[in-house]
Amino acid sequence: MILLVDDDAMVRLLATEVLISSGFEVMECPDGEHALEMFDQHEFSLVLLDVNMTGIDGFEVCRAIRGRPHGRRVPIIMLTGMDDTVSIDRAYSLGATDFVTKPLNWTLLVYRVRYALRAAATVADLEVSERRLAVAQRVARLGGWVWHIDEDRCERSEICLDLWGDTQPAAQAVPFGFLSRVLSPDRPHLREAMERARSGDAYQMSFRVQRGDGSVVTLYEQALPVRDEFGRVVRIEGVTQDVTERELAAERIRFLAYHDSLTGLANRQMFREMLDHALARSGRIGARCALLYLDLDRLKRINDSFGHTLGDQILREVASRLIGSVRSADFVGREGVDPDEVVARLGGDEFTVLLTDLARPEDAARVATRICEELCRPLQVAHVELVVTASLGIALYPENGTDAEALLRHADMAMYAAKQRGRNTFEFFTEAMQQQALERLSLEQDLAHALDAGEFSLHYQPQVDAASSRIVSAEALLRWTHPERGNVSPVQFIPVAEETGFIVPLSEWVVLTACRQIAQWRESGGPVVPVAINLSAINFRSDSLLPVIVHALESTGIPPELLHVELTESAVMHEPENALEKLKALKALGLKLSIDDFGTGYSSLSTLKQFPIDLLKIDRSFVRDLPDDASDGSIVEAILAMAQALGLGVVAEGVETEAQREFLAQRRCGLMQGYLFARPLPADQFLQRLEADG
């Protein structure tokens, strides 16, 4: 919208017609008073203003418009006489943008209007950009400065002064005046960079500054020398930015990269770097190191019982106690690393402790003892009092390895040896452990291929009626015949299969093979007795158990009453509620269920009577010393009495002497199993024995 102000009606008429025909909107008025009223009421993009008017002349109108906040940047084109240079000079001094002489050239007028509008738009854009730049600089905490070399004077922007904590303009004058606020470790580096800049070297660097209010910030500064036509440095232009938050974020990222987020201890990566550093140092000076590898005992049970939130609190408390257990003299010195970083959490419930400069191995044993004692103290976590113990393995440098990988591996082996010895203790690594580990690894590898190679078979041990000595059932026992190892004892390979998870496919093979054997005996027309198969706790908890048994029964077509399932006492008592549902599902298939190794677990009568159990198997450890051991005799009698009260059958396993058989028979033990009657037999020999039994 254009405001046209002229007291000549003909000029207004013609100018309005030309401007409208050129695409502009126009409002006109005949005098200055009305022009100012209209200007206040409307938003105009340009003003065409005659100089000589009755009343308020054009000069006063121009002055008044420029005095209004919304009129400071509106283009004003003055209309004046051809030779009136005095009026032109005065118009410019009062803020006019341009002038057009009378009589008006209408084509030129349109061009002048368009040019003034384009120029105003460009200026407006520049002002917006400048405002945006200023805002961006404030947001980014970025200030500029210029160091005039000849005058040795520095000009700093307001933001730059604020970054240093000084808003006094007088501080601009001294180039090195702010150096006193730079922290002493960084001050020499900045001073040197500034001195080099005077010689023509650009620089960029970060440094820490203590502001006037006492706060410490990190500033990042870039400086570029500017030379004259003779190559002489005449000034240095630079920018300074507050990068405190960025540095804090970077420091946090570095911390998280090298520390455990839960406990704040060094993580695996940090510990490996520390260990490599310590071993290199110890190698140079001929010192001894010790690596302690620690694993908490039974933390999984606590997590399962109370939840992982409480488990995390325990891990934090363990970390605190570990730090307190290791003396300051046990730490490895490393510039820039806090002493407690010698204690690390590798993950889960595994921790490591690095001890350096040991005079003798006993020093490591003393620290390990202190750790065990400290961890044994009851923990009060979330109103729950718990006792957490740990098993520790110790590997020494250079005796047990000269590199980090070997020491970690050997300390881990020693830790597992401590667990096998009863937990809550420590073990030093020995070469025998290395041999055992290699043997176990070899066994794991052979075990993984044994099933496909057809190296497994089932043997069947008779279970006889105590009164008639006739075979009434059998237990299927797994046998492994290795092409090089020969017969591998189940005591040796079953634990390995359970730990590696191989027990699941292996037990599935046992179920299907036993069912196929029963089907084969039935098809041959010979006698058939129920066969019991053993399932580990891992199998019992597996979701594949029921589908596997159903498939085996359906694919072989045998009656379900010919298949018995034996479960260890600890397996069914691990989670009684879940176990009850699984036992009911097995029972619904028509299977008979037995509790194996009864008496070695922790069954309660109230829990046991809820389970749909058919038989209890008295563990051989209670039968072995019968009838001489009075304690074993009392336990066996109690089991028999309990089974009779619950209406359960009983099988005594491990019967090897006539005296044992007679003791059990006198106490009405219904079924027996052991070498006295028969060893486990291959399928064909068992069938022959069964046929001979009549």
C-alpha cells in the first residue's frame, strides 16, 4: 500500500491512476495533517510526499514519520522542483529515501517506486538476518573480537565480554588483560598461542576460565591473523564460544564408555586398558601383579526371589564393599585415573580387582580373604537382610601368564575351582586347572558331535518286586561309547551336557529311543514292562518337554502307562507352583511319575502331598551302609513310613547285598533296584533276562 500526499488534486489523480495501473494499491490525501493520521491508522510500504504543501509541509511530515517506531524504515520519496537542491539536501537530512522532480515523469516515477521497495525489502532482510545472527550468537554463546596490533588494543563484543564474566567496556582495551582469569594449567598455552598469532599463526584451542562470579567455564577460541598489502599482521580477528555444556557432555560420554553405569566402577574395556598398562609397567620394573576374578554366589536366586531392582542395589553395595576392601597400596598408579578404578565390573555379577607391586603371592591371598569377610557381612537392602558371598580366582603375573588374556582366563578358571570347592572362598590358579579346562573343552566338543555320530545308547536296569524278585519295570540309563575315550561315565558327561544346554536335545533323544524300544518289544510278542526315563531340572523347565513326550507316544503307539518319568527332588522343588502345573500336565498324559534321589533335597510333607506323584526312589546314599548305619536306617524307615501314609510306592536303588535287601524287605519296601539283581543291560540282554524271568 502506497500513501500519496500532495495538495495538487491533478497530480494526485494522475499519479494514482499510473500507480494503480502498474499494480500498486494507493491511498491519497491533500495535506500533512491527514497524511499523519492515515499513516498511524494503516500500514504503508512506501510514502510519496510533496515538499511544498499548505499547513504542515513535506519536511515536517517526513520528520514526523521517521519519529514513529513503525515509520523508521518505510521508504519516503519526496516530490520537489527541478532546481530545488536545497530542498533535496534537507529532505535527505530528515530521512528521505529518494526524490523525484516535478513535473513528474510517470514512467520514471514507477521505476523509482519499485526500486525503493526492492531496496527496502533487501534492507529488511539484512536486518532480519542480523537479528537472527545476534540471537544465534547469544544462544550459541558465541562472541567476536578484534585485536588491533599497531594500537595493541582489543575490541570485544558484548557477548564476548559476558563470556569472560566482565561487561566493562574498558576491559576491551587490553589484549592480555583476561589471561589472569584463565586457570593456571591452561594459561601458558593460551599466552603462547596469542604470541604466535602476532607473528601470523592462526590458532584454535579450548581453555578454562574462572569468571567474576567464581564459576568455571570452558571457552573455545579461534583466531585468524589479517595482513595488509605488505604482508604485515595488522589485526587478529577471532571468535570465542562457551563450550562448557559440550565439554561436560563429552566428559559424560567418555565416562560411560569406560565405566559401568550401575556401579560407577571401571567397565571391561577400561579394565583391559588398565591391565595392559599395569603388565607393561610390571614387565619393565620386574614387579609382580595379581588379578582377582570374583563371581557372586547364587545372585540369580536372589533376583528370581526379590526382583532385579533389589539385585541391582546389591551389586552397588558389593562394589562399595570391594572398594573398601582393597587398600590404597593395592592400587595401580595411573595418571588421570581415580584409585577405585582398579576395581571393575565386567558384567552381570562378575568383578575383577587388580593388585600391583606385590612382594609375595600371600599378599593377594590376604586381600582375597578380606574381600570374602567383607562381603559376608549381612546386607540390609530394601528392608531385606541378605548374606551374599563370592568365589574368587587368583592369577599371578608373571607366574600364570604374561598377557592380559591369559591372566583373565586363568583367574576365571581358578574362580570356578573355588565354586566347586564350596563357594565363599578363593583359589590360586594351577596348571592342573589348565589341564582340566582343556579336557572339559575337548569333552564339550566331542559331546556336541556324539548324538549325530550315534555314540549314545540306552541300557536298562531291572526294578524287581521285593517279595517275588520278579522284574516289574526298568530304568533306562544313558551310555556314551566314544571311539577313542571308550565308555564315558554319565557322572562325567551329564553335568557338562546340563551346563552347555546339550541336555535338552539329548533327553529328547532318550524319550524317543525308549518309546521306540518299548514298541519294538511289543511288536516282537515278548514280555513288556514299563520303562522309566530320567529328566533333569533343565528338561523339566523346558517348554519342549510335553510336545516331545506327546510326539514320542503318538509316533510309536505305545500306551502311556508303559512310560514312567523320574524327576529329581530339587527339580520339582525349585518353583513348586510351576512344577505342580507341569506335573499335572504329565499326569494327564497317563504317565507315572517318580521322585528320584529322594531324601537329598528339601521337600516338605505339605508340598509333597500336593504333587501327583506315584513313586519315591530312596537315594543310594542311604542304602549303601545298611543295615550297619543306624542313621541311614532311621532315614529309610521314615521315608517308607511317609510314603505309606501318602499312598505312594517306594523304590530303593543301589541294593548290592543280601543284608540290604533283607533290611528293606522287612520294612515292606515294595521295589528294589541294584547290582544284587542286575546291572544295567543292553536292550537285547534285558529282553532275554525278562523272558527268562518268565
